[in-house]
Amino acid sequence: MPHLFLVGRAQIRRTGPDRSNGKRRKVKSIEFGDLPKRFDINEREAYWRKRWSELGIEKRDPGAPRDRSFVIDSPPPTVSGALHIGHVFSYTHQDLIARYKRMAGWNVVYPMGWDDNGLPTERRVQNYFSVRAEPNVSYIENLDVEAERLRLELGKNQQLVISRQNFIEMCHVVTELDEVAFKDTFMRMGYSIDWGDEYATIDDKSRRIAQRSFLDLHQKGHVYQLEAPTMWDVDFQTAVAQAEVEDREKGGAYHDIEFGVFEDDAPVKSFVVSTTRPELLAACVGVTAHPDDERFKGLFGMHAVTPGFFAKVPIFPSEEADPEKGTGILMVCTFGDQTDVAWWREEGLELRQVLGRNGRILDRAFGGEDGWQSLNPAKANANYQQMVGKRVPSARAIAVELMRDPENSATGNGAPLQGEPQQIQHPVRYYEKGDSPLEYLTTRQWFVRLLDKKEQMLEMGRRITWHPEFMRKRYENWTENLNVDWCISRQRYFGVSIPVWYPLDDQGERIYDDVIVAPEAMLPVDPETMAPPGYSEDRRGVPGGFAGEADVFDTWFTSSLSPQRVARWGEEDDQMDSLFPMDIRPQAHDIIRTWAFYTIAKAMLHQESVPWHNIILSGWVLDPDRKKMSKSKGNVVTPIDTLDRFGADAVRYWSASFRLGSDAAHDESIFKIGGKLVTKLYNAGKFVLAQTAEDGPITNELDRAFVAELKEVVRRATQAFENFEFSIALQETEKFFWGAFTDNYIELLKRRSRAEDDPAGRASAVAALRLGLNVVLRLFAPIVPTIADEVWSWVFAGETGHASIHQAPWPTIEEF
């Protein structure tokens, strides 16, 4: 008598083996009508997420040996607002690999961190609450921002100025809320992350490991402090590193301005400079041209005089001057760009910094004992004062008008401006998250020495396998073209503090050459609120006392330690021996120059090792205009709406359809194809598992040919996954499923799988169909995990003892 039992949602019919009459037992099957006609993807995804958590499929074995563990250096997303579809596109790739590797028998270490400190977070808090932190503002306990704004009668566009501590508290609140939203999206996507390995880059352990990194680099002589020209974002008012800079095509203008050439304080010649930055004329400290340029050879060694400010500056030759740029002769200012910095250093030129940290023109004076040299200080001061306090665009407009005035000529030949400005489009350097062009300002910063380690960095890159291989060239190009050391200090608040203090001399000035580095036992430290060893807090800021370092680390300084953070480097539960180097780093290709480069640098400097053996690089998601989706461009699509419409399996299918390194279109037609695949698997599973037959071998030649083809698909899909080519694995499996299995084989076997007069042929057909479904489900499982587990649960979970398909072994050739 048949009996029924429940697995998942389907009733399973099984005829028990009746050995009394010698009949062979029948295979398990389902009642076709007991399953819904349509598969409710959102409802079943919620069910399986809960079920996976109950089964602990994502949990790693912390005691597993290193040679049986597969360790993923998961990228901690920047926590600043909402995730967009580009995030789930790339984060899906690592989950495909994680799920495959688990089924292949590996102990998968799949952590997740949140990069929740740094400028993006600060900007989000500033904009959301309309606040601004200042270091000397008093802390307000239990600050109510709206109540404080009302008390101070602030207007809608006025920022509330708050203390450093209040600002940090607000950053913590916002990031914790964002992390919840991020985590919810990742869970909806079905990511099999081990949340027992969750961390944040601002938590105590991360802060301690980042500061431990600094201590180690300092002890090894890899870090130094220097007051020097540095790239500066005038809106964020902080230094930035070379890797955080991007060129943007912007409109500008060449201004042809006449300079004088003087001998014995009298003009003897003139030349014309083409400049896009006339507002820096007051900062001009030299003029240069190529040594082989016949037009200017006779000027080298003489002095030019700047129009409007009448400063005498040297004229010198330089191989770096481009005869084809502008008029071929250039003014050197402090500072217009990195080339100006190089010329200033090489020629030992004067420093005339006219821009302040806020991007406004500083109040400076010409003439007198302390003023800048000028042949006409009164006129220079009158001109300069018109620009003081102005931001660059306004100062530029004023400078242009000054150059239209004949009285500002250095030669007496009329207005210095020759003709009208010539409009151009040219690349302008920006901080990648900034809104204003970068400036070069002289500030004191901390640096990591990397320029002297380029060859070592290149060798580390060669020891890593890049997927796709051509991406390694991007790393090499970046390394070879690096022209400054890594600036790691930021003049911000919400970040990991640089763990140093400075003794103060008898005048209360900092003694920078005698820095006090925090001892290991004190970590993590905040030098702004904690006193160094040997000092009491009442000695802060007084002569003979100390001052804490107010700067924080560049966020990449912390996130580049993700392998060490996951492996708990230097902590009581240190797991470096069992987790490091890691197996793969998944990331987007546009941050090779930052996250990949800095992570390789940190592993090299700390462990003399590569951080991981493989790096897999995803492309961008493009909008309909073929532009990269990004929050800053406002062209993003949020994943929640897409998940509600199509389900996670369809979104994962879309992500898996693209090769590593290739950009993906946000194409709804692909989501729909993924949805059709889910439906087809559901219906194919219902048909195959509804067939009954005696349990017997596969003997029919057609069935055996089908199994041979299935075996070849397993081989190709496995090889593709081993090479992290999940798109090829999907392509091979999908081609077989649609072409060979459902469109042909099932149709050919429908009659024989129900034939009462051919029990052996029927048994062979049903056995082959079930083997095909069993294997296909496992091949699809990393990509469409919900539907794979749903169909698996109807029969195969009970037969195999694997409650989830993701606990079942990956199909192998040996099975056949």
C-alpha cells in the first residue's frame, strides 16, 4: 500500500519494497498535482533563506587545515547610502564561487566586512543632517540636531557646527543603519556569507589591526612624515593620495599673457605665456622652456617679471617643458600641478602659496621685510587684495580683468592679456569623490614609502594569478607610473586615528622629529582623547607637554588590511597560519590602483608575501547610455525593485551571464530569461519526479548516450568553475538543459517512461531522467540556488541524506 510523506512542499509517493513476492522496489516519486502550478519565487526565496540559516550551510569549520580551506577576501562595501545594481552584480560573482567550492568539498571561509569610515561616510552625515564638525567646538551630550538648529535660529542652508565627538557619534548611528540595509539586500540575494566573520573597518579590532600596521611600518622605516606640497581637496579640506585622483574633461581657457624680461631692473624683451590659471600669477616663482627651443634659448639665466605683481623670477631650461604646449614657455607657480612641484624642488624656487585649505585666496603682502619681493609692491598689493578671500573661479575672473589693464603691464606695451581667452576642453584633476578641482598645498602629512619598491611590487603582481589575465597589465601600468609615495593621513574625523603624539617645546610648538608612537598594549588609541605614556591629560597642549595627532588614516590604509583583519593578525585568536595568504580576492577592475595595489603593498611590507593567490575582477554595470552606473552620476538602479520583480535567482543568473572583466548592460531581457530558467527547472522537476518505475539500471542505448553527454557537460562546467569562469559553466549547463534535456530528451522519453509493457525500458528511462535532473540541479545550484534546492527537496534530499543541495557534493565524472 503506498504511503505519503512530506519533503519541502511536495508529497512524495513511495512504494515500499515488497520482498515477499520478489518485486523490485519502485523509485520515489511525487504527486504532480500537489505542487502549485506556478512557482512563487519571492515566497520560496524567503523560505530557503531561513532554511539555509537553520542548516548552517555557510558556516566554516575553524579547525579545518589550510590545505582544505578556500578563503575569500570579500570586499567590504563602502557604507554610504544604498546599494545599487552594480554592487549585486559583482558581489554575486564571489557567491557563485563560494557555493561551488563548498559543494566541491572545500571548507569555505566567506567573511563580510563593512567599510564604514572615511570621506563618503562623512559626506553622507554632513549632507543628511546639515552639520559640520570643528575641532574646538564643545561636546553636547545627547545632541538633538533639530532642537539645536532651532535654538540657534539656523536657516535651511546653514550647517550646524558640532564637536568632533558629536560628529563621530552621528557617523556611527548612520553607518549602523546602513549596514542593516546592506545586510538585508545581501541576504535577499541569497549570498552564503558566514556572518560569524562579519566586521566593520571602524570596530575596535579593525582599529587595532590598522594601528598595529602603522607601528610595524614605522618600526621597519617604511613610514615618514613630511611637510611638502600635497594634493588637496578644498571641499573636504584634506589631503588625498594619487590613487584617489581622476581626470575629468572640463571646459577652460588659455589666456595669453605677456611677461617682461629684465636686465638691471629694466625691461629688454618680452614673451607670452599661455596659461589656464591666471589666478596663480601672484604665485609665479619661475619660467621655463625646453632647452632645445630656439625661441627661448637666449632667455635662460635671465629673469622675467610677472604682470600685475611685478615679481622677478628666474628663467631656466627643462626637458619636461613641452614646446608644443601653449606658446612653449611656461610659468611655474606654487602650485598648479605636480610638474610645478618637481620644478620648484629641482630649482630651489621660492614658495609663494596663495591658496588656503578652504580653496580661498589667502591674505598675503608684497614688499617690506616680511612680504614677497616685487618691483612695484604698492600696485601688486592693490591688485592682490581684490582676490583675497575669493574662491578660485572668482579669483580667476578678477585676474583676467587685471590683465586687461595696461597699468599692469610688466613691459609698458599695453594690456598684458593678448587677445581674448581661447576656450578649450581639457582634463582637470579631481578627488574621485570630490566636486572641486584638486589643488597642491604645502601641508604636513604621513607617507608610506613605495616609490623605492616598484620592482618588488611588480614581482608580487607576477606571483598572483589574474582573472582575466590582461588585467595584470593595469596593475603594472599603475605601479610603473607611480610618482609619489602613498599619502596615508587625512584631515578628517571619522576614521582610524594615527597612533602618535608630539612633545611640545618650551614655546608650546610641536617637536616633529621626536614623535611618540603608541605602544602595542594601548591599541586602539585615540590621541585626541588619550594621553601618551609618561604624560597626564593635564599636560595636553601646554609648553613642555604633548599634543595628539588629529589626523586619521586614509580609509584604504584600513581596508587594504582586509586579509589581515579576517585572519585576526596579531590578535589573541590570530588565524594567520590557517587563513593567509587567501585564495581569491574578488573586486571591480576600477579599484586595481587602490584596493588591490594597497593590499599587495601591505602584505609585502608586513608579511613579505602576496595577500592572495588569485584576483578575480568584475566589470561595471552600464546604464542605457553605456555609462558606468554610480551614485555620484545619479544613474543607478536599486536592486530591491529588481528583486521584487524578478527574484534573486533571476538577478544572479544575469550576473553569472557575463565573463569576468567584462561590463554588463542592465538588461531586463536577461532577467526575464533567468526567470524562464527558474520556471523551466520547476516544471522539468515536476515532470521527471512524477514518473514511477522499478528501480533499475540504465540500459537503453539512447539513455546511455544521454548520460555520456551529461558526463561531458559535468567535465566542462567543472573545469570552468575551477578557472572561475562561471559564465562558461552556466553556458554549458544551460545549453545542455534547454537543448538536450528538456527540448529533446524529455520529449523522446515521455512515452517510454510510462510504458507498462516495457518495465526494463521504463526503468532505464526514469533512471536516466532522474540522474539528469539530479546532476543538472547541482550544476545550476551555485547560480540559481533557490529553485535548485526547491526541486532537490522533493525527492533527492530524502534519497541522499543531504537536506540542502548546497550540502550535496558537486557532480564528478566518477559518478558515471
